[in-house]
Amino acid sequence: MNNRYLIISISLLLCFVFSSTLYGEKPSKRKKNKNNISWNKAADYSTGLLMDNFWRVPDNGFTGDQPPYHFTIGIKGQEDRSNNYWPQAHAMDVAIDAYLRAKRKKNKEAISFYKKCFDEGYRDPIGNGDVKNKAGVLWTSYGMPKYSKISACFGNQFVDDMEWHALTLIRLYEATEEAVYLKEAQKLYAQIWEAWDLPSVRELGGNGGFLWCFGKEDTPSGLSKNACSNGPGCLTAIRLHEVKQNTPKERYRTDSHPDYVDFDYLENAKTVYKWMAKELFNSETGQVYGSISQKKGLHKAYSLTYDQGTFVGSAHLLHKYTNENHYLDDAVKAALYTITHPGITKNGMLRDEGAGGDNSLFKGIFIRYAVGLVNDPAIKLETRTQFYNFIRHQAETLWTKGLTRDANNKPTGFFTPDWSLNQQEVAKKGADYQTPRLGWQVSGATLLEAMNVMKKPK
């Protein structure tokens, strides 16, 4: 086993394992003392388990001849396949959360560990941006060269997959201040923009809209414009604008790709949002519709948490940088729909959206952007408190009910797609729920990392 990774993984878990505050009490007593949960140590456990079991490094129990430095779809020793692209971004987002938390706590060992993950998974494989041998997270891409003309590293036929990686690249730039991430994010957004307002799909909502995926003409749904490509697309644009606003001008110019240094990302974000709000959003209820497709039309039978979440995040940030209240109104309405509609939230908990590699990630994405509303004093205290209580309830339930525990009440397992059930309980749902997957752990870890940045409204 790689000693460096063994030592770091153990260190990330040790402070958790010996904490009686977290799980030294009997379960019956802990139910009355949820306020005593240390969210820092809970996040240490959940993210430490993620990194030790899904982050592929040499000689650490992973089987097969796949290259290292990416997240596996199954726990080490089990499933590892190359078409596992977009979950890489969300798993790395959890690592970024942990890195930022380590910096706040001045935990040098954890800082070094996560920085090494960034370097080996993203920075080093990107190199000068001219990919010859895919490595790190780039190995997982199932893209095609014709969709990678601008971003050779991340270009992909699935537009939403490119957007998730762009958002992670932006966060990596903010966390490390290394220019390689900003340059690649800007290139990738330019690649994404190639999927905007294609003449072949203008019958779907008229001019505008991001295509979901190239090459789907002959599928049952045909080509489509989806919430999952337009929400993250809008978010990518407004986040690039945010980076420009928050970075000293000279450094921004130096760190940017020369072709995009003067690009107006704010106007792009407003353009994307205008189309999305018109075609995929019910302004009366707050529901975000899933898609408009060539063969099935507008899909609005149900909504998914990650579509609601990226719409919330887009609208919220557009309010921040335009001061136009209709954006904030939309963000709040979409979030309220998510936490109150019985098709999404049941018995106070976000529903189980499935055990698959995609669906099991969705809830964590909503949580990431809903926390932003809790921490925004521009929103009414009563509304922020409602969001706070809802998110805290998700976390307390996940921590007290969603993990298998030993005789001493110490957690011993992984999270599941149903945050109110542990592994033994969720396995009764069927074959898909028998074996832990990356998305299960990423979504739960995202929630527990979020508890370390969410502030109680005052």
C-alpha cells in the first residue's frame, strides 16, 4: 500500500474515531442531543471514507490496470470504468470543500493531501491543455475529438458533463490561485457555447438554449434542451464573472486565456437565464422542468433536485451581480418548491432519486446551492430559517439514521441514496442498492461538508 496515502487517510479519520461527542453515546440518548454533533468531525469521517475508498491511487487496494488519480464508480477492488466522467467533478468538489475546511482549521497535513489530489487528478493531466495521453480524471472521459476542438482536455458530446467540470475548475482556481484552472475553465466554456442556439433544434423553445447532448437524433427522445445543461451552463457563466470581479485586475489578465480575457460572462449568464426561465421554469410554482425534446416535447411530470439546485444557484448569483430582485424571487421560489413539494420531499426528507451513478448525486447538488440562500442576509430571516432547518434536518437524519454503526455506536459504513436508511436497510429496496457507489458517498459528504459553511440565520 502507498504509505503516504495510508498515513493521510488514517489521519483524516483518527480525530473522528475517538470522539465521544459524535457517537460515544447510546443511540437513544443521541437522538436528544443532535445539537452536539461536530459537523467538522462528521465531515472528516464522510470525506475521509470517500477518498480512501474511491480515489484511485497506486497500490492502495484498487484492482485492474486503469491509470491512477481519478474516482472509481465502485469502492476499491470493485467497479472502475472509463465512462464515469461527470461524477469526477462532484467528487472533486467535496475534496475542495475539505481542503478549504482544512485551511480554516490550519490542518497542514490535510491541506497537503487534498492539494496533491488536485495536482494529480486535474492540474498535471491538463498540462498545457494539449492532451496526448489521457490521465487522472481525463481518463474517465467518453467524449469525441470533434466536440473537443477548443478544450482538448474536457470537450465532450455531453454538454452538461463539460459544465460540471468547468464549475469544478473555477473552484480549483479560487482555492489554489493556479492559472491553469482558470485558463482551462475559460476554454471549456467556449467549447460549451458551441452548443448554444443550434439551428437544428430551434423548434425546441425557439432561439437559445443549450443542447443536452450531441448525436442523440436517433434516440427515443431525439435531441433535447435540458435543465441539466442550461442550469449549469448559466452557473458557469456567472461564476466566471464572479471570478473576474473577485480577482485583482492585473492578476486576472495574467491568469486568463488571452482569447477570453475580455469576454462578458455576465451578459452570457443573463442570456442563458432568460431562455431557461421562459422555457423550463414555472414562475408560479417554482418548478424547474426537465427538458424539451424533439420527440417527447416538454417534460414536466416531475422535477429533479439537481435541476432545481442549479436554477437556484444561477438565479441567486445573478441577483448578487445585477441587484435585480426578480432573480432572487425566482431563486427562493425554486428552493421552496424543492423542500415542500411532495414529489421531491417526503416526510421532511429529500426523496431517494435512485441508486444509479447519476441519480444518487442529485441531492448533494441542490444542497450546495441552497446553503447559499441560507447565508444571504438579503433574504427574509423567516425564509432563511426555513431553509436552514430543512438542511439541518437532512444532515441530522443522515448522520443519526443513514449510517451503519457498531456496538459502540461508531459509524462503520457508507451513505446510501436514501438519507434516512443505512446500508442494511436500503439493501431491501433491490439489486441496485446492494453495493455502495461513488454517488452515494459524494452526495452525503457534500451535505456534511456544507454543514461546516452554513450559518444559522440571525
